[in-house]
Amino acid sequence: MTTIRLYNSATRRKEAFEPLRRDDVRMYVCGPTVYDRAHLGNARPVVVFDVLFRLLRHVYGPDHVTYVRNFTDVDDKINARAREMQAAGDTRDMNAIIRMLTDETIGWYHDDMGELGALRPTQEPRATEWIGAMIGMIGVLIERGHAYAAEGHVLFDVRSFPAYGRLSGRSVDEMIAGSRVEIAPFKRDPMDFVLWKPSAPEEPGWDSPWGRGRPGWHIECSAMARELLGESFDIHGGGLDLQFPHHENEIAQSCCAHPEGSFARFWLHNEMVQVDGKKMSKSLGNFFTVRDLLDRRESRVTGDMIRFVMLRTHYRSPMDWTEEKAEEARRVLHDWQKVTMDLVPSDPAAFVPSTVLIDALSDDLNTHEALSALMRLRSEPQRLLDNARAMGFLSDEGRAEFRDEWLAYSSGRGKSEVMEQLAQDFDRLRKDALETKDFSKVDALKAALLSAGLEVRISKSGVELEPGPHFDPAKLECIE
RNA sequence: GGCGAGUUGGCGGAGUGGUUACGCAGCGGAUUGCAAAUCCGUGCACGGGGGUUCGAUUCCCCCACUCGCCUCCA
């Protein structure tokens, strides 16, 4: 049996992973707040934890892993976006706008993350569908003396939980000393955080023992994790920027409401995506969305390419998105597509992944090494295909798209009479030139073909044309 | 200011107490009218200082720099 070793943020060590129950490995990952297209930073944990999900399924069996990732569909940023839309002339009431906005954003998210080769989690709960569980948990926290109501709010009393700050390695006193936030006057302690807050009449709100209001951000994960995974489960993942305060608060809420459980045993945090050495974030405005990248016609970026670039960097290191990395990914993936084009993927149930691949991934998700292992499999295309697919690359859709384009624009095989004609014309031109020693016409045509991204293969038996990594059909039209 | 992570060849990026992954680029060769593609070969490294050690890029200490969190954020 493969032993998976994972770096546990809670202990700051790489530890051998042993699930609580081998027949039900449980993982929770913080999902997006749905008010906008996912940017590249949002995509990183999706890809990273997708790899972990796949690895767990491989080791423990596909039916023995439960992966929960939430959608935050109640949040001040969503409310703010709805108000913006009203200001821009949308006449619907706020709740109607929000419903449309969150539904649409979730659809986009599924589309975009699907193109990155990410499997859907086992469950994707929406916060608004679990408000009752949140209210219940808040009630328990008040009963147990870990929370208090004040001016329509309910606050968590951080002083009631001695372990507060342990995950992120800080103490309440130090944080207060270095605090730069304004402190609401009704807080007993400056670090106390909101479990429930009142809603204005037009804002989304739910009736509760503390009046009409909405949950604070952190309680949803605690409540949904408890409902769907139980008081104790195996893995909790998310971006490093969530470690404090979000995950710290989740631990406080869950452990105080359910002291009989241990909440998550392994905490995994992925590092940030950077642009020009700075974290990509919405607040800095230096972000671009996955969809921007996929739709930018001239760069022709595919989901596989984004996935490749993501996994080329270890998940605990910051990752810079650069043109050079995208190009490397393009070149490698084009090659993989080409050499596996005519093969049929093995039945995933019967296929045994490469030991090197599994060993690499089992060592705290060394995806870089795993990709190197795939590259070394190039001389065995069937194994390359099957192993690459196990890593989420070379999907059926991507392969079909590649194959169609390749056949349409290569000579000698496939369905392209135009390209065949072009190759023959080129060959005749070249043979003439060999007689006359005047290569100017041949060189001009060759340069044009190459600049369209075609590979021009000249041999004694003739000329072959094939699309290369940078092939662009649009450029072909200029060629006479 | 507090806490944490990092600094590897031209670039990206693993890893290891001794024999230096891998990819790209570069260089040389085969091939070609010249190329492209392909194949073969090849040079280049571990931020600075001190310590432990027979031996450190790898362990320890100090310094410098970079990044992140401490406020919404994946």
C-alpha cells in the first residue's frame, strides 16, 4: 500500500497520512465566493487539490473518498456587486440580482475549472442552503459559553478557546499589539470575530434567534464540514492566505461546538500565484481570470497548459505565471497530443499508473517530479497517455479538438486536400529549384509556411506538412 | 513592529551529507540546397559569513535580500 506523506501546516512537518477510516477518506477545501469569474489565483487550489483527490482515489479507491468544496454565496462582496449592478441600471431587487449573479458565477466556475481538467468534488454545498446548520452551531457556541450576542451580532469569544492562534503560529496578545483594524465597540476582545450579523431590509437575510441577519464568513465552512464530513475528518485545504484568520476561526468554532471531535487532522495550504513577484489578488487588481487566458485568441492558451504550468511548481512555493512557462507547456503538450493521437486510452479501472508517478505524488504532491516522470514516458506513448490522463491531462475533448485540427491541416493523412495540394506544389517548386539553383520562390513559401506554425518536413520521398505547437490557421490564409 | 516561507546553472525548477535531476535556451554533430522537425553528444549552479564533519549546496548559527500573513482574498 502506498504511503502518502503530506506537509501538515498544523504541525509544520511532513507526516505519513493515515485516514481515520480507510473506506471513507474525507477532505474539505475552501471554495470561491461567487460574484466574479475565477482568476488564476483561485484556480491554483482547485488544481492542486484535484491532484490530491485523484491520488487519494487511486490509493483508497474511487468510492472511498469524499471531497467537499463549498460555494460562498452569501457575502458582503456579493451584496456590493449587486448594488453596483443596481447603480448601473438593474431594476430588480437585490435578492433577485444576487440569485442570478451567484447561479451564473457557479456555472462559469464549473466551466472554467472543468477546462483545467479538475474533477468535480463529491459535494459542492452552497452556503445559503445550510443556514439552518449555521444557526444551530452558533446556538451551541452560545450555550457552551464560547459566543455572545451583542447589538444584533453574535461574536465568537476568542479568549474562551486557549488554542486560538495555534494553526497560524500567533498569540492573541501579539495580534492585538500589532493590530491595525478598527475595533467594533461591542466586542469583548478586539480579536473576537463575527458569527452572525444583522442584515438591512433589502439585503439577503434569514430569521434567527438574534434577529434577521446573515452568517459571518467563517461559520459556513465549520457548519457544512460538520454536516457533510462529521466532527472529525482527514484533510482541510485552502490557500495560504486563508490560514489566518479564516482557518483559525473555523478551528475555534468547530472545536468549541464539537469538542468530541478533532475537526481536520491535516491542514494543507497552497502558496499564492504571483504576477511580477507580487501576489495576484483582487484587492491589488493585478489579476486575470482563467477565462481571459483561455479566450485570448492570439495566445491560444488551453486548459491543459494552465494545469501544466500550475503543476510545474510545487504547491507550497509561490508560482509566477510567465509567458515562458506557458510556452514550455504548449510545446510539451503539443508533443504529447501528437504522439498519443491515434491511441485509445486504457480502461481507468484496469490501468496501473507508473510507480514513479505515484511515488512522486505521494511525497507531498511533488507534481513537478510527476510531470518530469511523464516526460520520460514519451517513448512509450500508451503509458504516457494513460498516466497523463490519470494526472488530469489529455481529456477526451482536448484530444478530439487536437486531432481534428491536426488532421485538417496536415498533408499526407487525414482529410486535408488543401494541405496535400500545398505540399505537392511545394515539392514541385523545390524540385525545379534544385535544377535551376534558384531557391528564392521555395524559400519564400517555406518561410510563409513556417511562420504559420507548420512543420515542413522535406525528404527524398517528398514534402510533408504538419501543424506545430504554434500553428495558427488564420496565418495560413495569406499564403498563395 | 510580530509571525512564517524562501534564496540552486542563461531561464524555469526538483533534489541530495560525498559520486551534481529534468525541461527550455546555448554549443557541437548527423540530416538538409538552406532550414524546420528529429536523433546523438556537450558546457554551465547551489545568496554572503561562521560552525559541526574526513567531507556541506544539503545540518546548526548569524547577516543580506525576496515574498506572504497580521484587513476582504485561493
